[in-house]
Amino acid sequence: MAANPIANKIFGNGFNLIPQIGPVSLLRLFKHFGGFEPAWFAAQAEYLHAGISQKLAQIIRDKKPQINPELAFAELTRRQIEVLTIGEVGYPPLLKEVAAAPPVLYVRGNQQILTAASVAVVGTRKITSYGQQACQELITGLVQNNLSIVSGLAFGVDAQALSVCVAEGGIPVAVLASDLDNSSISPRSNFQLAQKVVERGCLVSEYPLGMVVQKQNFPIRNRIISALSLGTLVIEADMESGSLITANFALEQNREVFAVPGSIFSQSSRGTNALIKKGAKLVARVNDILEEFDITSANPAPIDLSATPQEQTVLDVLAKEPIHIDDLIKLLKLRPADLNSLLTMLEMKGRVKNLGGGKYAKVRG
């Protein structure tokens, strides 16, 4: 007999309240017993046949009497948090494909959007003005081509990507490293952004109520960000950035990895430049992403070719003849990292051309 969908949710959440049970063991229980309800009422000895260790089976036996699955599920419902189990139709199909997919998933907002095409966007917490500009242009283009945006809710690129997505009328998905209750949303400075994400898209987590943010949860969370998406775009990352973990998960999951190039002098671009060196696709405009998914931009995002005041000073100097970057640094009295960011953005806008050998020229026309 088919498992009762509601019972699966109730008892799946019950098992998830036992922190020692990881996604692999949880999936073993689900598959062996054909659902979480029969697994809940099984004897300890039967857990061993499901591939559960003696130690974990003992923990489950001791913990179950302390949990009221029906009351715990009612509390989720009261807080408008929905439960998706891996066996039901609404479970995200891309996520279901990967190893160690969470058998129990929590969603706050519109769960139906998790079946839509999406791109993960991640990067440094210390986003620069260059990163903000890249986010604005690329996220706008993705949204205008009906791709939802998946990210974390961290400072920097995560928050910027979701903010642009919301502002442009797109569908944002934020994957948290805690439960989905308002009291657990972190950082608190992104609390209002989280509410906007819920209104337009959804918050997602594999953690039950009572799980506050813990440092070790972030890299574990990252596998869900990449798995929900067709590909992962990294916008600015240093060599120790957690976004590189997300990119590695994407590679393991046979998903596309994209990276925005940056200055060789900028620490925030060392990780992205290294990804490109290893084979990630260099992204200078949104079509670089769309073509990998065979998406023809029927309504391409208008690219703002206008120069910022700082960029215009560079264009003014380049107006007559090509100039070596060392001479530009002296003429403009800029730090190498700042000038490289300006030049990279102007290249993306098609306003300057790198002639090689450190020389740059203004594009005529």
C-alpha cells in the first residue's frame, strides 16, 4: 500500500528532529520501509536491516518517546512552513537527482517554483562595486529570461543577487543554514530581504524547527543551492570563499559552473579567476549563460552602456590613442586593483578593448 503523503511529512519531520540522523540514514529508512510512518513504528532490530548502525538505532529508540510528531508538524503549519518529502511529486526534480539529497525539505513561500528553471548565484561576502555592477546586469538578464535565482542569504553577493532579483520582478529562492522561522533568519540585517523572498519566491532548508545557524551547516547547505539549479554563477570570490564549495558541488552534480572574471590584483577575484583557469565558463554578459542552456534571449536584457563618472575618466584618457595600463595608473592616479575593475566593467559594456601586452583602447562607435 502506498504511503500516506501527510503521514510521510509528519513522521519524516519527526525523524528529522533527531539530529544524529543524517540525510543518508534518513533516505535508507524511507526506502526500506516504503515511507516514514512505518519506519517510525518499526522495532529497533528492523532498523539494522535498513542499513542503520546499532548505535544510531539505539539513539532513535531512545529519542522517539521524547518527540510528538503530530504536535511538531502542527507547529510547522502554524508558522506556515511546508514539508516536502523525497517521494512526493512536488519535490524539486533536480535536487532529487543528486547524492545525499535531503529526504525532508522545508519550504516557506511558494513551493511550486522549485520545479522551475533556475541559476544559483553565489560569491564573496565582501562584495565590491564591480561585483554589484556585475550582479545588477547579469541577474537582470537572467530574470528577464524567466530564470529564477537561487542563493544563500549571506552578506555580499548572496544578498545583492536576491535583492536585484526581487527588484526586477524575478523569482528568488534563498537556501538557509538554519530552520525557516523568523527568529532564526541570519544575518538579521537581511531579515526584510528574507520577507520579500517569501512574498515573491520561497525560503528553503533541510533543518527542522529548533535548528539555529551553526557554522558547520553552511558548507552542507551549499550542496542544495547548486543542486536546485541548472548551473552556478560565481560573482567575486577569494580563494577561501564558501562559494567555491558550491561550485565544486555543482561540478560533482554534473551542473554548469560560470564565473565572472576580475582583476588579477583583486583578492575578491582570485577565486573566480582560478575557476575559469580550471574550466568554468567565463561570463561577460548574460548570453554567455543562456547559450549553455540553449535559451535564446527573446527579450534580451537591455545593457546599460553608459559610463559611471569614474569609468568616464578612463574613457576620456583613452579617447585618442591606446595606452599601456601602467601609464593609465600614473595618469589617473588609481590603485591597480581599482583601475582593473573599471577596465573589466568597461570591457563588459563593450566600451574598451584589451589589445594585449597591457594596452587598452577605447572602442569607437
